[in-house]
Amino acid sequence: MSTYPLAATRRRRRSVRHTLDLRVSPYAYVAPFFLLFCAFGLFPLVYTAWVSLHEWTLLSDTQEFVGLGNYSTLLADGYFWNATLNTLSIGVLSTVPQLLLAIWLAHLLNRRLRFQTLFRISLLLPNVTSVVAVVVIFSQLFGRDFGMINWVLSWFGAGAVDWAAGTATSHIALSVMIMWRWTGYNALIFLAAMQAVPRELYEAATLDGASNFRQLRSVTLPMIRPTIIFVVIVSTIGAMQIIAEPLLFGQSTGSGGGTFATGGPDRQFQTLALYVYEQAFAGSTFDFGYASAASWLMFLAVVIVSGVNFLITRRAKGGIV
């Protein structure tokens, strides 16, 4: 008679624990990420927005509230728009050829090849190479007097090009550096998606007489479109945040002008991230309020450009997402 209530109590406790396990444990598993995100992602974002509303410099102990004054000054700043156009130009020049080349490389490696693993590992080597080493080497290749690129161009009668001095030429040089670093990485992502495409589709296409290019266009690309959208968005975000390459390129070529953060004496390759760095750390005023306002406009630009790329990629050929 005395064991029945005890057994019922145990069953009730097990039921409660089971219910808690089902309802609470998923939140407990994802909680560490969101705690870290709040500490190192959300808080800096909100704090930067607060700083952008003040006249906030390291040279003063007082921070005067100026509202949207920093934003209105920034929108009338020609250097800010110059950095925005440079960022968009370098982003397009580096991202579009990079993704096309990555898809082509992934398509080649998706076929039967000898030493397949060696080729796939080799794709990651540019990505693990230090960005400093990449910029130093490519700065030598794009050198005006003794660079290999100008040497090759001389075979076709072209004169010596001062790559760092011109706007278009410096953008091309920086785009090549970015493509070198990230093409292999994106190719491996595309290759992983291609590996999931059913082989029966390729066999049916082969029986129908489809060429390799037709199989890539009609079978592979539609099947990996979600992966293409993901890579386009990530690459767009990365392209909008370029800072190391232009900063080191100006330093390696000695074309930094007064400071290497200007992206050349005429600011011909100064990007948005480099402009923020100049305002916050490389200028004479250490104007954190102004730099924070530029950071927030840069954030909005990243969101808008990524959204436009997402819509274009998703709607291309009827989107299957």
C-alpha cells in the first residue's frame, strides 16, 4: 500500500524531467552562441550607434550630443562617397570573375581525375597564405619598373603601367589579390554542393547527348542555386569590408601619400573600411563619433547591396529557393 504513491511520484518526476528536456534543452544548446553574439556582436553594434550621435574624440574628456550631425556631415563628405564608389568598384571587379572561376574549377574537380585530393587541397593554399605575403608578392608583380605584369604586357607593345597610381589600374590589381585568396575557398564550397547532385541526372543528360558545358548550365547550376546564393551573399559582405589589401598595397608601393590609410595620394583605392580606420585611428583627431557614423552607413550599404544581390541571384532563371 505504501509503494504506490512513491511509484506515482517517480513517474510524475520523470514526466516533468522529460517535458523540460524537450522544451528547454534546445534553448540551452543554442544559448552559448547567442550570449557570445550579444557580448561581441550586438553590444558593439548598439554602442557604436550611441557613439555616432556624439562628438566623441580621444583628445577630449567630454562627449557632446550632436544627434544626426555626424551623419549629415558625412553625407556631404566627398571622401566618403569616393570610398563608397571605390568599394563597389573593387567589389564587382573581384566578386563576379571570382565566382565564375570558382564554379568552373569546381565543375572540373567534380569529374574523375587522378590526384583529385591533391588538387582539392591545393585550392585552399592561397586562402591560408598570409594576406601580408599575398599583398607583398602581388605588389612586386604589379610593380611599375620591374614588375612581371608589365614585362608580359611589353610583349604586346604596352608601356609601363603604374598600377598603384591610377584608379582603374589599382582596382584591377587589388581585385586580382582578392580573387587569388578566395577563389579556391569558394570553389570547394561549390564542389561540396555539386557532390550532392544525383549522378542519375548527369547520366540521363549524357544519354541525351548534352555536352559538359550544357550539363553545367542545365543540371549543375540549377541544382546548386541555394549554395550560389549563399556564396554570393558572403562574398558581397566580404567585398564591402576590404581593408587589409588596400592598406598594405599603399604601404608596399609607397603610394600612401600622407598616411597609408588614405589609399593612395588621390585616395584612388581607399575603401569604406579604410576610410573608417582613417577617421578613428590614423587621422589627427581620432574622431570616434564620425567614424562610428561612417561604420553605420557602411553597415546599411552592406545590407542593401547584399539584399540586391540576393534578389538578383534568386530571381535568375526563375529561382528554385
